[in-house]
Amino acid sequence: NQIILITDGEHNQGPDPVPYALEAKRAGIVIDVIGIGTPAGLDQTCLRAVASPRLDGSPRYCFIGDAQELCGKLRELAQHQIMPL
């Protein structure tokens, strides 16, 4: 089970997403977070908290600044689902 969240990183509506992400992670759902847009507009602290941890403890979060890089990241994530490491 996996969620791939692609966001501009601006939490401007609704409740805090972190508790919902924690609940999903406790249920065994892996959350990959991709921030797009401009780094200055991203709440990276929140996005890192929403993201699941990797084996080394770092968050499954990255910032992507262009469409080609986004396509590559999505391809990488899909490949891991089809052929897990």
C-alpha cells in the first residue's frame, strides 16, 4: 500500500495533515512526498513529517523543480512497485 503525494507544499485549507499521515503509516501505508514548485513556497518541515521514513531513517521526501525530473521520479517509484528491491 502506497500513497504518492505531489504537492506545492502550502497547507492552506483543512486540518493539519500530519496526524492523518501518522495514522496511515501506522496502518502500513508507505507515503512518498514530492514537493514541486519553488522551494521557498514549500513547508518542508510538514512534508518531511508526512513522508514515511526510509530504512536509514531519512524521510521519503524530495523537492523536484522541473517536469523531466518529476517524470523520472515517478518512473522510479512505479518501478519499485512493479519490481520491489
